[in-house]
Amino acid sequence: MRHSYRILTLCFAIIIALLIYTLSETHNNSISSQTSWEKYDQSFTKLMHITVMLNQMQNLTRIYLATTNTDDYFELDELVVTASAVRSIYIKHYIELEELNLDDAEKLYLKQINLQAGKIRLEQMEYDKILIQNATQEKRLDLAIKNIITPQNETQVLMQNFLHYIRSNTMENSRLYHEHEDIGQAKTEKLQLFTIYLTFLIGVFAIIIIFKSQKTIQDKNNALSKAESFLHSTINSTPISLIILNKQGQIIMANNNAAKLFMYSQKELTTMNISNLIPEDIRHKHHHFVRMYSKKPSSREMNNGLNISALRKSGEIFPAEVGLSPVDGQDELYIACSIKDITQQKAMENAIIENKDKAERANQAKSEFLANVSHELRTPLHAILSFSRLGIKTIDKQSERPISSSKLENYFNKIFTSGNKLLNFINDLLDSAKFESGKMEFEFESNDIGSLVDSFITEQEARIDELALEITTSTGAYNHSAKFDKHYIGQAINNLISNAIKYSPHGGHIYISITPCIYQEKNAIQFSIEDEGAGIPEDQLDFIFEKFAQSSNKISGGTGLGLSLCKNIIQAHGGKIWAENKDKKTQEKAQFSFIIPVTQS
């Protein structure tokens, strides 16, 4: 008897050692997978940067080829400005790529690309000077092809080779990551199953030893009871949820982890069929699977792709990973089911994908914003300088030829329009900064929102007539007055009306409505405007109100500040703003709406 206890103690120590070893292996596998993931993520970042650089190099080739096909001074100047913005994006991604952890081959590629690109940039600056000197198209074409386009094409070949090298590394790192994941999971699950088998065998071995060690029936019964208690204890101590059932699917044993997982007591589980733990809509399919498995039982370890939907006592459905192992019960077949809740694993996978998408989308929005800001600042400044220069030249020639007042007026109008555009853009930037710092001040006064809408429509008459648009305003006969800051609410309304005109097709229809409503148990006014242009993708309806964000259906121009300012203004008035597509099937006819309270607290 004493020897039996020693054997059992040794067996229990072996089980504890196996459990500790399993936990250690799981930790090591996690560290190895994390390292592989970091390498894959960095390779993916390198791939993104070199892809953007290659695209910008191709854009530069198209831009300088375009300069050889026009004699329009303003168009040439605009192409030079665009090329500068494209080079800025190229250089930014080059710097970020250079700061990454590059291997020797990647450093060599990048050094060769930089040397070649540096020579090309010098040639581009010389070529830009030639454009200012009004060189002939033939000379421009010859210089552009010889000094810029041909070297850039050669550089693109080098960048393509670099891209192929990084893509190969990315695929290899991805393969290694999944390989480490698969190997680690398989090894861990094998250790867990081995622990279960060993525990089960040790329990049976303990029962046999105790049974043979007793001299009387009572002693044998007591020993059997102790052995069963030890068996349940060891099964309950396993780190996974374990259920044992017969080939009819009846549960005959379940450990504590299984009871906690399904929110039943162990006693309740042993009175149930396994189908009661499966959602009703797939029970028939599960019955068929149990019958087929019982005919040809085999071990199926976890991480084998056998994922199912499981049902808790509360009615909650959750994803689970299942491992199966046949257990020979002499006269009857039993099946040991190890079950793992993978809700967190699925959530982590989805979160990784979502966070990566957000990061990429934010990075793209930032890049587009920088390019648009450069364009929005340079275009009006260029117009102001150009028309000022033309005016000065005209005045210098006044002694030879009388100056036309209409011509001067046209120059001044162009200068005024461009200056006003530049001022509005700078005001938007300043307002955005004030909202972020919380220093925006409002003057709440009683104003008529209907009159405000009519005044902005009148201001836009020239654009409306040019596009042959029809605007229908529905205001009803009720009072449209509310307390709000006339300047900022007007800015939000004007922005929404301008956007509707901008995105409307020629000859289209714009619908505006102003209606009373109740918002947060207060009297409020709702403003809505709908156009007949391209709508907004459903997944971008909330995103477009973020700073610098723009819809993928955007028209060229703009910085992504307008809708962000509208959101800040409306929220500062205690209201809300949203966007939707009236035609949800085709995702067309965008409608923007906002609500503001009639009174302000």
C-alpha cells in the first residue's frame, strides 16, 4: 500500500511537471510568433513605402512628359508646382523607408536609387528653368526624354527589382510567422493532449492499484471511491475544457473548465446530450458528424481547422475550437472532446486587421492633406503673383499704349478672388486649430435659419446657373428662428450647399428642407440637403467627418477640413450632424443633415 502511494505521488508530480512544461512551451511559442510577426509587419511597411515611391516616380514621368505637349504658361507653371508636390511625397517616403531596419541588400538598393534620383532632381530643376525661358516644344521634348524621362525609367526598373526583393522577404516572413504559429500551436496542443491521456491512464492505474491492494469489499469500495475522486480531481486540473461522451452523444463526464465555459454545473452537463450545447440551426448537421465520426474514430488535435459555434446556458453563441480523441471503453466507444473558447482570439485577429486598416487610412489621409494644402496655398498665390505681374507690365507700357480699364479691372478681380480664396482656406485652418485647443468663442443670438439659407443660395447663383441646377427649398410656414452663432452656422450651411453644388451633375436637382423636431427632449430645427450626384460608400459615412478625411468618391481639390469644421460647429451648438445615401441600393444621392436646439443653455 505504501508503494502504491509513492507511485501515485510520483505520477502526480509528473503531471505537474508536464503542466509547467506545457505553460513554458506556450510562452516560448508566443515569443517566437511575436518576433516573426514584427519582421513581417516591418517587411509590409517597407513594401508600402517603395510602392508609393514607385507610383510617385511614375507620376513625375507623366508630368514632365505633359510639359512637352503644351505652350500654355499657366499650365506649365501648374505642372511644375504639381511635380514639386509629388517629389515631396516621394522624399517623405524615402526618408521613412531609410529609417527602417534595412538589410545590406536593401541598403544597397536604396543607395543606388537615391544616387539616381538625386541626379534626376538636378536635371528637373534645370529643366524647370528652361520652361520659364519659354523653350520650344521640340527642345523641351528632347531634354525631358534624354535627361529626365529615360533616367527615371531606368530608376523605375531598379525600384521594381527592389520591390520584388522586399515582396519576396515579406512573403518569406509571412510564411515563417504562420509556420511558427502552426508549429507552436501543434506542439502545445500535443502536450495538452498528452497530459490528458497520461492523467486518464494514471487515474485508471491508480484505481487498479487501490482495487488490488484491498483485502475486503469495503476496503475495495473505499479505495475505488478515492481513485474516482483523484481521477475527477486530475481531470478538473487540466488547463482546457474537457467533455467525455458516448457514441450517441450523451455526456458522461465534464470537468470544471467545461462547466464554466458553458455556464452549467457539472451535474447538469452529465444529464445532457452534446447537441444541447450546439445552436439549433446546425444541430442536424452536428448529429450527422457525430454518427460519421463514431464509424471511423480518429484523433483530431486542436488547431486542425475544426471550429464550431457553441451555445451557452444563457443563450450566447460563441466560436470554439475542438479537439477529438476516441477512448476505448472495452464494450463501448467513448469520445474525449477538448474545447477552447476562441472569442478573444477572433476578436484580436479582427482588431489587428481593423487597426492596420485605420493606420493605413489615416496615413493616406495625411498624405493627401499635405498634397492638397500645397495645392490650395500655391494656386491662389500663383494667381495673385501672375496677375499682379501682368498688371505691372501693362502699366509699364502705358506710355506707348493706353491701358484698358476693363483689363485692369479683370486683373484686380482675379487677384481679389484668389486672395479671398486663400484667406478662407487659412481661416478654416485657424478655426480647426481653435476647436482643437478649446478656445473657440460663439455669439448666440436669435436668427432666422431660413433667411440664412436663402442668402447663401443667392450668393451661389452664378455657379447654379452655370451648371443649370434646380434648387427646391421646403421650409413650411412655422417659425425658423433659433439661437445660434450666425457666422459659424452660416459657414456650416454654406459649406454643405457648396458641396451639394460641387457634386451635382449638370442639370441636376438639389433639395433643401428645414423642419422642426425634438432632440434630447428639446425643441430643435433640422436642416437637410440632398443632391443627385455620386453618394458616399457606406463604410465612409462616419469617417468623412474626421479631420483631413475625404470620400473615395471625391472630386479633385479640397483639404478635408470642411466637414470636420461643420461637425465641430454643430456639436458646439449642442446638436449633431450625419450623412446618408437616399438611394441605399446604388449608394447615390448623398444627403447631409444637422440638428441644433432652438435655445442654448
